[in-house]
Amino acid sequence: MSVDFATFTGKIRATTGKTVKDREKTSDMAGLMASQGLEPLAAVNGGFFDIASAFSPGALGGLTVVDGTVLNSASNGEAALTIGNHGTNLWIDKVWSQSKVTFTPPGGSAIQPDHVVDGLNREPGRIQGCGGGVGPAGVNDRNSNTNNLIDARKPQLGIHCLDSEETIVFTKEFGALPFLPGTVRAVLVGADQTVKKVSDTTGGMAAGSGEHVVVATGSHAAWLKADAVVGSKMSLPTAAVHRGSSSETPVYFYGANDAIVNGGPWLVKKGAAGPFDFSSSTTPEHTYLTPRNSRTAAGITSDRKLLLVVVDKKSGPVGSAHGLSMPQLAEAMKNLGATEAINLDGGGSSTMWVKGSVANHPSDGANEERYVGNAIVVTAK
């Protein structure tokens, strides 16, 4: 699928569906756009998500921005696709994010120091994609599988890391919070930044418009309990997003449709095929790179067209489809004209929907469309 912004008069949008917490079919996310009168023309599945989380199986595994709003923090240093402002803000780069909270007790001054937010709209303790450095992921990050020889402080595709002591912020886009076991403190912050409710359980907590739920686990629960009481103030500034190899360039969101979709590895960079920024020396990464599988990728051409590509693996109605390895996918994107390209979520997630029907053959079950975390939708309006 090719979108030429020189002639196309519609929009490219990202969506997480009805909530961030849950998964939906790519076709259903396109249908949601139809219910909003936006006339969806086509759609593909988006980035990685935490399919194994019972708390939030649709939560995205990397930086996610929808309609100019940051909905999930970055696995700092990961590659991502930005599709904002009708193609004029179209790029692939490494991304970083960080946010903090500040408490002010009733009648007092702001409490210092600020507290770093470990993540947005995801299960506390599970960091899909790992990463973080000194940003949203906390200092206690560790690999969830000791047999995987990885650095939990760097972004890792296809696996998650653990952290028993975190502070996570939830917005209205997440939906109602399920029950979370363990030592927990949950605080509901109103649109006026005043703490409205405190609880030792997350079950039933939900943020309304302009509100936030702040959840702390482990030792973080103690300071949240001490600092955030009903009537106190909590400042929750918008997450700061940066791009570049060392987080050197700030990113701002000006348009209502500005979006970032997480992914990786970076397949084509400055016209050269990779994959890049992806070591094959560790077991999970090598396993992810080598097999021929269903794939979804996005590319940018030299004349600023957006390419959305889906590769099938299972047999279709004519002949067989064997999928592509990651290096093969990079070469394919380069051959299609991409000077920049990124891998998105693949396998059973790979779906292309065009004008009312699924155009490819998803590899889950008997061509059954998988429920995924987000989608990229091309709309006429």
C-alpha cells in the first residue's frame, strides 16, 4: 500500500481502539473510525504489545502517541515511526520519553524531589520491550528470563523485563483498572490536579476526562501513601519525548492526528538495508531475526510516500507463502523504494484491511484475524 501525500487528501491515523488496555482486530479498529464518520479506506496492524499480560494485554510495548497524546512511554532507544501532520512530520528514528510527578500537600509547597514515572498505561512490574536507561523504566529492571543473555537496560524486542518497584500513570484511554496483587497504592487525581481518592487496591479505579490514576508498587507505594493524600496537589506534566541516537532532539505534537507507532528493528536507514541497532548475538534476538515469518513493515520513500507492507507466511488460495526473515524484509522494503523502513509487529498480528475486507491471510488458525494492540488506519477524512 502506498500513500502519496502530494495527491492524497485524507489522513493517516493511529488508534489503540476503544481502550489501551484491551486488544481488538485491525478490521474492528477501522470500523471504529467508520463509526466516527472518518471513512476508513485501509488499515494495517501496528506495533508490539504485551499479549501475555492479563492486566493489560493490549498495552503497547513502546512509545505510542495517538492524536497528539502520549499513551505509552518509550523503551528508551527503540526505533519508532512518526506519521504526523499529513506526512510533513514523517520519520523513523530512535525515540525516548520521560515524565515526572510533583506532590504538594494541602496548604504546603511542592515536595522535592520529583518522582520519575516508570510507565504509562501498562501493567506495573512488566516492561514490554525492556529498555529505559534513566528514564521511564526504573533502576530495578531485570530480565524476566535468566536464560536470555540480554541487557535489560536496553530496548529488547519480543520479550519483557520485570521491576517490582514502579510508579505507573493511567489515563482515561486505558479504561477501568483490574485488580493488581501485591503491595499497591492507587491515587485518583482529578482534572484540577487535586487528589480525589486513595486506595490500597487498583480494582475499580478509573480515570475520567482530564483525570489520572497513579499506581505505585513495592517501596514506591510507601512514598505515594505518605505524599499523596486527599486534597493534596499532584502535578503530572506531559511526558517529554525526544528523538535521535542520544535523545538530542525534542519532539512536539502540533496536529490532532500526530501519531507515533513503536516497532523495530530499523530495516532501512539512509537507503541502506539492515536490520540496524539489533544484535543477533543473543538468543531471543537471533530467533526473532532468522525465521521466515509473516511480517508488517512501514517505509518512507525519497519523495515522501508512505509504504505499508504486509507479508504472508501461511498458504493462501493460490500457491504458498513462506514469509520473510528480517534481512529479507529489509531488502524487500529497499527494493520497493524505501529509503527508511521499520519492522512493525508480525506473525499472527500481520493484517492488511482494505475497503471492508482483510486483504491478506493472517497466520493464526484458519486465516483468523488476531486481536492486536493498535493499528494504522488510512481514512478519507
